[in-house]
Amino acid sequence: MNNILDKISNASDIKNLNSDELNSLCSEIRNCILTKVSKVGGHLGPNLGIVELTVALHYVFNSPKDKFVWDVSHQSYAHKILTGRKEAFQIEEKYKTVTGFTSPTESEHDFFTIGHTSTSVSLASGLAKARDIKGTKENIVAIIGDGSLSGGEAFEGLDNVAEFKSNFITIVNDNEMSIAENHGGIYGNLALLRKTNGTAEMNIFKALGFKYVYIEEGNNVNVLIEELKKIKDIDEPIVVHIHTLKGNGYSYASTYKENFHWTPPFDIETGKLIGVNSKETYKKTVINHITKKIDNDNRIVVINAAVPGALDLCEFRESHPEKYFDVGIAEEHAIAFSSGLASQGMKPIAFFPSTFIQRTYDQISQDLCINNNPAVIIVEGAGLSGSDVTHLGIFDIPMMSNIPNLVYLAPTNKEEVTAMIDWALEQTDFPVAIRISSSQIKELNHKLSLKYELNKFEKVVEGEKIAIIGLGNFFSLGEEVAEELKKKGINPTLINPRFITGIDEEMLTSLLDSHNTVITLEDGLLNGGFGEKIARFFGPTNMKVFNYGANKEFTDSVPLNELYKRYHLTVDQIINDIL
Amino acid sequence: MNNILDKISNASDIKNLNSDELNSLCSEIRNCILTKVSKVGGHLGPNLGIVELTVALHYVFNSPKDKFVWDVSHQSYAHKILTGRKEAFQIEEKYKTVTGFTSPTESEHDFFTIGHTSTSVSLASGLAKARDIKGTKENIVAIIGDGSLSGGEAFEGLDNVAEFKSNFITIVNDNEMSIAENHGGIYGNLALLRKTNGTAEMNIFKALGFKYVYIEEGNNVNVLIEELKKIKDIDEPIVVHIHTLKGNGYSYASTYKENFHWTPPFDIETGKLIGVNSKETYKKTVINHITKKIDNDNRIVVINAAVPGALDLCEFRESHPEKYFDVGIAEEHAIAFSSGLASQGMKPIAFFPSTFIQRTYDQISQDLCINNNPAVIIVEGAGLSGSDVTHLGIFDIPMMSNIPNLVYLAPTNKEEVTAMIDWALEQTDFPVAIRISSSQIKELNHKLSLKYELNKFEKVVEGEKIAIIGLGNFFSLGEEVAEELKKKGINPTLINPRFITGIDEEMLTSLLDSHNTVITLEDGLLNGGFGEKIARFFGPTNMKVFNYGANKEFTDSVPLNELYKRYHLTVDQIINDIL
């Protein structure tokens, strides 16, 4: 089946292939990717679209001497296949031997661990400047998708690189799509350039000072090779704008581009997902609640930065197009835009995955919180997970909870998340963020008041000796610990703190009378987090405080249950620790 | 003297002035600004250059119904003078009744508190969208300098606004300068547009989809009025590119643009600074040390994002142009660029003021720390200060110290800061940041070892009962507290922790034998900071922990000694608290 690929152990092996063999190789690579992703899920469309470019790059350039930096790097599967890692795509048992992103620990052909967007040009600019100072002569190639161009960091990188006086090749892989559809004025210019075969005078890349070439046949490996040969060893910055088809070669992926950008396992014949998980999620609960409210409240608008699918906003996008704003991959703008809207009495609700909210720290602090505009932020996917190192959801508490004025809420269950949205929308005193987990919604054993007053915790069970403060979706873990303690004859107090950003000093002080131990449980990083604030409060007292949460480390696809054990987050471990 | 200005109480009062009177008004405003800044310091060049535009805007538009959003807002002095705040510029006793930036608490003509760069278009976009949803018809005007255009947030904003289908006026105030000289490809395009009187086809704004006009005579109030009248009530997004002279009307400011961007008090006749403070600073010590090392180490390069003056890098810029990179206002790029350089064995040293490092959180986490490249970051101006609310230096510890892999160091004196630079440059295991204060370097009473091992604290004085952990430039405060305790018969242990990002568990555990109280002192925010990590460590023990630092609040120009009292940071208060 894989007549050509079988002979390829490393990238240099493709240099002797003829035109037909190169085409066959592309087909074989495409089949490898399609088969693997159909079985275990992954980024499909971006990888299918860029097979020919990847083969052409490795044919023309000499990796790793010449250095490729892949933006987001979710499109690096073909690159991995060609650089000694093909078995991870061919042999099911070895699927997990590679990550879904570039990784210097995997291969000398990878220069950075990348997973966030719009970073390639800036990262590669460091490689180029190091080369120039050392006086070597290799090619530096940044490959960036059109969607990534809307991110500020990409612009900052391009703006700087444009002034370099030496080799720097930026390949803009234009498949006319971000993760969802593109948003931003720059896409009008890309369309014009495609339409004019790159000849339009109005050219943002040329305006920045780049030399520019356009390649319409971005999925034709022989054309790409011919054109890239002309560019190799160029001694100035150039943008090579290539037009590709996202999902090329698999009709479902090229037709339903958004669905197949990243996909769970699916049936190749029908394009249908296999074993779809229909569990109830917080994000679905949130958007359903907002959808109900919006018809009676003209002030509400929904904002997100290019990830409607991940945030379950696609239905809302269709049903309320005039109240839905996808700003493109532009998290900074999303927050400033929300602040401006809120300053005028609107009720913007901006959705971010936890891992991407960190792309807009300064705007949260300056544009939003110093101005104290009552925008609402939903932070989704917050909490420990077995995710890739670049997509962890544990850093939002230390990042956000230490910014003045911001009220950060942690709902414990379905009823609470909707009550908190209501509270956030009704008040006008503060920006309010709500932290939701991507884990299954739990049924609690206790009933909550669902009435909120700033920084007031709720004592759900009044007990003695030990007080358990279970934050957000770790409240249910608190319930379990309490249950176990009861079996040991201790009747602990159980507290739902609700506010990540404040301390209920009155309630905590009252604990000193009848308690000697406080346990905090949070589904996030311990360092700089919620529990440490409790520890500081009780620091001068006799209260013993045990904080539970994640250690300060980058974990990469470590299974969740393993993390729980590592961080002593199982009921047995907690009971053992404190008794 | 101020014949025209005397008659102006509010912006609408200028609408009946004739051409000559408008010119006179501009002169009078300019004199007000020059006089005030010469006496108390402030942003001079940006304000002198934009007087005519400000008068023209208020003449043509109807503020506050029409809404002006000033980028950075350091150029809003004339706007303040025209909107009911002229006495704050005319009467010395009232100078302090206004801040140096726009402020909604001061005036209904100000829509945001702004102090960081590149935010105006995004913030104003929220005003525009709120207007469209409400169905009103006012003009939204964002005024942004050419320097600010290099920041990613500005691009994200422009890219989004370009697709609006309604009124949005972006005025690009092009004075051919950032704070220092401009850096980035976009400035080539601005130069081309100036040269061609705005007619060049190659036009980045048009490429993004904006309508565009160019006004060469940006300091001619009558021309500006004529042109702005044509644009008022436009029903689509437009960029109005105006050419102004930074420092216009005061020859020293228009000649020495960088020096007079922001200036301390000076003599108007000679342009010479009055009472220059020549105190020894950490930043000077750092750059002097690097300058000495660089001749023997070809790997070292220095990076900053558009603020060489604030970081004392101007001499280095002149002496080592090939090792100096000003990336423009592009902090995100600065970090990614540094990571790329470090990945190739270079030794980039990137300088940031504490208030601006927060503009690149995601890049520190993803581009730098996940990749664990050994770049060096200098965080200057860190610590409590009486600064404007938008330029506080207390948030860097919670922001940076909770990112895995990053080693954040806090030097206590001059010898230590150079020793830490040496250590940071010698090791290759981690990115290392060094936190320096803008306060005067203190002489310590104790001698330090200046030998570093990861996360190992130094016990400078071995005592008993009370242990004082004084971080960075608060170590000397620790010395003072120790001195006072001695007078009371207590011989405390004194510790220099050195590492903000780690805990010396061995040393802290050893304290349990002979101590019952630990005091932590840090020149920054308590929440999410260093002290809380110590409190968490001792949480399960009998040790009493007292954390000292700043409360979580935005303070605006509150004098430092007042903050010290408010936060119990005086020696007397600390002694009273713990005894």
C-alpha cells in the first residue's frame, strides 16, 4: 500500500523521488493521517491541506539545518511522518508515541513546543537573528495559517521581521478558514490577492515591506517545489502566500471544514462521529441559559475569539447572528471590546477556554478591571486535565484572581452556574468571570442557597473540628471527604466559597472557635491560587490549613487519575494526610 | 495673556471662534502645557504635537455625545484643558487635580482610564457596537499615535473595526516617532504615505478595508477642521492619517523628541533639566554590568520594547547597536524573539518595566517557559510606588511566579543583582527573570554569600523564635525589623530568600525546631505572591506566619509613605502586629 512511504526513513530520502512518486507519497501520507485521526481523533483539516507543502518543503530545504517553525503546529503531522516518526501514524500501538504538536524532545526537526496560535513568526525570528549573529547561512521558514494572522503576536512578529536584512521565509498557508470562518479586515485583502493571483497592488505584506509571491496551486507538490526552489536561500524577508484546500483529499473534511478542523474519532466512509459523548456540560448549560435570557434583554451580546466549536456556541451563532461576535484569534481585542460595550450599559459575555484567557492578561487588568466595567467572562475548560502541555486549564486562578476589581466565581453545579450568570448580569459594580469545568456536571448531596453577596461564602454544613472549603467543581470532592470523615466519627463543616477572588473574613474567623483544621480543595494550580489566600488568612492563628490542588508543573498528556494521585486529590489520600 | 482660553469653560465654547482665534487658542493651550510640564514634569512632546488636532476635534464634533478615545491618553492634556479642567494646567495649586491620563471619574468627556498602549481602537470599538445596537448615531473617534500601531492589540482592533458597517473614525497621529524611534515594517508604509501625500496604492489601512484620507498639515487647525468636517458622520470605518510634529512649538521638544516625550521639570529657556536625580539605580547597575560582560561574550544581546529611556538603555543602544534590539511596542514579540534566540545558544536579556511585562503573559508561559529556553528577563520598576493607576509595579510576582520552569530572582543590593545576572547567564536550565526596584539601592548591614543553588534561601543571621524572610529590596526592611526586635531582647533569624519562584523546604522545615513565628516581607502584591507560598508551606504546622506586602487594590498616585502605612509596612507597625 505505502510503496513510497515505506522507503522513507528520513526527510532527505524524498529528494530522489520523481514527480509521480512525490504525488504518490502525498496520497500515502494523507491516508496515514486520515486513518489515524479517524481512529483516535485529532486535527484533520489542517493536516490534510498541508501535505503537499510539507513534502515540498522537505524536498527543497534541508531540515533540520534549514529550520521550519509551524504556527500552532497542529498541522505538523506530515512533517512528523517525514522526519522519522511515521510509525506513530502507521502502527496503532505506536499512535501515542508522538504528540499532536511539534516537540523538540521528539525530534531534532522540531524547534519549539507550540500549541497556541500566532507565535511562529516571532519564534522563528529568534532563530534567524541567532543565525545572523553566528554567521551561518541556513533558511528560516515560518509556516502560518491565514486564521493565525488575526492574532496580535503574528502582526508584531511580521512587523519586526519585515525589517530584517537577511533570509526569512514566511509561508502563509491560506485555506480561507480559521478554526471557524475568518473574521477581520485582513481576510478581504487575502481574498483580493487570491482573486488577482497575487498581483493586486493593495497587499498588506508588501505594505509591511516584504517581498511577496503568490502560489495558487498550493496543493500541487510539483508546483510548490518549483516555486520554493526559486525562493531558497533568498537574502531578504519574503512572504510566500499559498492557496490550499483545508481538508484536501477527504470530501467530508473539505466540505465540513469547521467540524473537521479537529475531530473526535469518526467513520471514514460516512464522516459520522463514533461514540459521541452526549454528557451534560457546563458550557452547554451556560449558553442555553443565556439564549433563554437574551430575548428579554437587548443588552446581552456574546463574544468569543475564534473557537465557537470548542465553546459550544455554534447553535447560538446561527440563532442570534446579530448578538454574536467572533473577533477572530484576537483575545486582547475581545476583552477591550467587551469593556467598551459594558461601559455603555451593554452586557457582553465573553467566552474563553482557560488556556486562551491567558493571552489577554494586560487587557483584563488595564482595559477591563481598572475601568471596572461590568462585562462577564466565562472561563471554560478550567481545571486539571490530561491535555497537551500547551492546553492546560490550571493557570486561570493565579492569573485572574489576583487582579483587583475582578470578581471570579466558581459554581459547584448546574443550578449554581445559572444563578451566578444571573447575578453577574444583574450587578453593575464589577467585571465578573465565571469558571467552569469541562468535566461532567455533578449532582450534589446538598442544597445550596443560590443567593450571592460579594465575597460571602456559604456554610452548607455546620460541623466542628474540621472545615472543608471545596471550590467550584471540587465542592463535590469536599462532600466525599466529609462523608468519609463522618464514618470516622468526625462531623466536618462544609463550605462552598463561591468567590475565588475574595475571603469571607467573618465566616473564617468564626471557624476559629470550634475548628482546628481547614482543608481547601481547588481544581487548579495551588501556587498563587485560592487555598493560599486561606492559608495566609489563618497564618497568624492556631488553625492548621491543608491546601489541595495542582503542583506547579507543566504536565503533558498525563492521565487525570494519575494527576489526582500525584497531587493527593483522592479521598483516601486527603483523609490520611489530615488525620 | 490667555485672551481666548479665558473665555472657554467647555468644549462647545470654541465653536464660535474664528480662524485667527483658533490659532491663538492653540498657542495659549500650548503655553499652558509647556509651563505646567516644565514645573512638574509630564508628557511634553505628545501633547505639544496634538494641540491643533484636539482643538479641531472639539470644534467639529460634539463631545461627549461624540466620543473620543485617546490611545495611551498621555496626549490628552489639551483635551482636558478644553473640557472643564483648564485650571489644572493654569493654576499651580491645582496642578494635581487631574491625572496625566484620561479618567472617567474626572470628566464625562473621558471614557476610559488608559495608560497602556495600543488599546484605543479596541476600546472604542465597544462604544461603536453599543451605539449600533442602541440605534443612536454619534461619532466614535479613536486617536492613536504611529508608535502605538506596532502593538498587537492595535492590529487586532483595526482588523476587527475594518469590518464594521457603521461610523468609526480612527485618527492616526503620525509624528514619525514612538517613545523612541519607530521600529517595524509598518513605518516604511507610513513614510511612503507621507511622501506621496497619501496617494500610494500600497496602503496598509486600505488593505485592511478602511476608507483612508491623509492630512499633511496636521498642525494646522484650520485645515484639520475643514477635513474633519468632511468626515463627520461618515457611515463606515475610516482611517484619517495626519502628519504632526512631536513637540511642535517648543524647539527643544521638537529637536530632542525622545528626551521630551516624557520629561522631569526643566528650564524652558535652556531646555535643561532641573534638579536631576543622580542616585544610583538598579537599572544602571544592570546595564553597566552587561556592557562589561558583552565584550567577552558574543552570545549576549539586549532586547526591549520601545522604552529604552525608561530602562536606561540609551547609552547601550549607541555603544552596541548590533547587539541592541528595540522591537517597538511589541512585548509579545519581544518574549517569543528572546525564546527563539535562547533556543540557539544565544543569551538574550529582555528588559521590561513591571507594568508592561504583563502585556506578554501567554508568551512567557507558552513561547518561553514550556520550551524552557534560558533567556534572561529584567523586570524593572517592580515594587510599591506612588505611580498612576495604570503603571503600578506590584503585579509581576503573582503574574510571573506561578508559571512553571521560570526562575524569578529578587536581588537585595547592588552586589547581588550583578551576581544574579552572572548566575542567570551561566546556567542553561531555565528562563530566569530578575526583579529590580526603581527605589534607591540600599547598603545592607550584612554580607551575602552571592552563591546560588536553585531554590536555596540564604540564612543571613541565625537566630531564634522569630524568622524574618525579606524578599529582594525588602530585605533591608527585614534588617530594620530585626534590629528593633533585638532592642526588645529577641534575636531573630534573618533570611534572604533570593528565589521568588521556589521554596527552600529544608531550611523552612529546620525553622520549626527553634522558631514559632515567620514574617515575610515583599515589595509587591500579597495575593498570589511570595508570602502566601510560605503560609501554605507552614499551614499544617504550628508555625505562625505573618505576610506583609500590598493589598489587592488599584491605587492611583497615592504617596508611597501613605501606602506603607496602609499596608502595615513600617517597622513599628510590624513589631506591634507580631508581639
